[in-house]
Amino acid sequence: AHATRYSALAQIDAANVGQLRVTWRHPQVDPAILAANPDLNVSNRYMATPILVDGALYVPNGFGLVEAIDPASGRTLWTQRPLIDGVEGLPSLMISKGVAHWGSGTDARILTVRQQHLFALNPSTGEPIESFGDGGKVNLSTEEFRYKWAGVPVVAGDVVVVGSSMLEQDSAAALVRKTPAGGVDHDTDLGDCVDHREGPQLGVLLRIC
């Protein structure tokens, strides 16, 4: 819990773990989509972990699109719509390993990274939060840098922090650099900070170089 790699939950222990049985299985991709589009490829390295919030599970599917799932039945409640309609919008370069949650009531949102965008979604419907960034998303790429990452956003108070994939280097040193609000210098970026409500980039950047 809370990134400690420890959970205080105690209902399952050494005495009863052998009694556990599978209640339902949820495929990483709707089988009907694969049946209708046999040329679609789905990775065999699907490693996403769901979160449970207010009676629903939230997890990226095999295309990197968030699904809300009923934990009692395994039924899909909603699936995030891709930016491009049709089968062309389904493939994703990288599949995030999870999502984050922020807020409560009508202000709550599910935060997820897909391709070069950070999305804020309505937990009840999966629709984008229009007031966040550009219609519910923030583009983390620039003309010089194509953003990609498969990690899970981290919520720290009212800020969401995301990392960035980069080539391995022979040496590493930490560099913290401040840039003007609203701009992201991806040449010095390993972590972007984005405000939850409106989406401006705060400009405190970290690079391992």
C-alpha cells in the first residue's frame, strides 16, 4: 500500500490461502475485437495491475486503454475511447502498467499515460475531463522528443508525477532544472509534473544523464 510494497490486509493468511479459488477471469483484450481483426497483435507481456476505488477496478487493457471493471463479476463497465476511431486507434507502442486516482465526488479522476499523452478520465463514465489540459489530455511530446513511458503515474498531493523512457547510459548523475511554467525541456526531462485540475506543466524537471 502507498508504494511501500506492504499491505496491512489480513483476511488472506497462511491458514486459508489454500482455499482460494478463481471467481472470474478478465481478458486483456475483448475476444470479439481480436476475432474481428485477426491481424491485430497483442503483447504476451501484459503486466498491468488494477486499483480498486469506490467499488470499481481500473486497469489499462492490452491496448493501453483504461477499463473499469465490476470486481464482483469481472464485467467491463466502460472502456476508454482511443483518440483515433476504429481499429487504427487500438495499437499502442507501450502499455502502461497501471493507473492513478485523484480527488473525490464530481472532481475525481483516473489518470493514465498512453502513447505521448497523460489523460484524466471520469471514473464513472470513462469520458475525458474536459477542463484538464487540452480536452482531457496533456501532450508530453515536443517536436524534438517523442514521449513514451510504460510506468504508473504517481499522485503527490495535487500533483501527478510521470517518468520517461530513455536509452541506457554508461553513467548517471542527477540534475534538477527549473523551466518556465508551461514549457517542458525534454532534453533535460525524466519527470514531468502536471497539475491535476487544469493541466499546466509546472516545470520542475529531473534528468539522469
